[in-house]
Amino acid sequence: MNPIHQNRRAFSATEIVTQLSKLNGEQVPGWRLVDGSLEKTFAFKDYYETVGFVNAVAFIANAQDHHPDLALSYGHCTVRFNTHDVSGISASDFFCASKVDGLLA
């Protein structure tokens, strides 16, 4: 298991804001806090590209053993991360969100 996922704890509000700012500054902006989760919607030219993206996200999620909620529609996919076992947002969520952004870099 990746060490980032061990000994997880829920981040404080200040930590979340700080990490969200870093995440949106590193890659493509768009991650936001929605109902206690990190959320970003990705747009694609067609369903085929969207499904390809979903499969790549699934590969990352499986490799990291940290699985987001995905909402798939034609040309769009919304990715939502939170850490259920700590009832909040943890380092794992930001780490995996960054990996997902890296798919489109």
C-alpha cells in the first residue's frame, strides 16, 4: 500500500483550503469542495473519450486502493473523492485527485 494511504486522518478546514489551492495551482484548476468531497467535472468530445477516461481513473483507483464516486454522461465525467473511513477529506483524496489530473496533462 502506498504510504500516503496509511494512518489517514480527516483534514481540518484550513488544511483542506490550503491543499485545494495547491491542487488547483499544480495542474488544471477545477477541483472544488462539494458536500464534504473533492469534486471536479471533466469534459470530453464524445462518449468514447469519456469512457476511456473513466477506465483510466478506475486503473488509478485500483492501484491506490482509493476509489472515487464517478458520474458518467455523454461527454462528461464528475469525479468525487472523500475518505469514508475517516469521514472527511484526507491526504489520499488530494493525492488521487492529482493523479487523475495527470491523466490529461
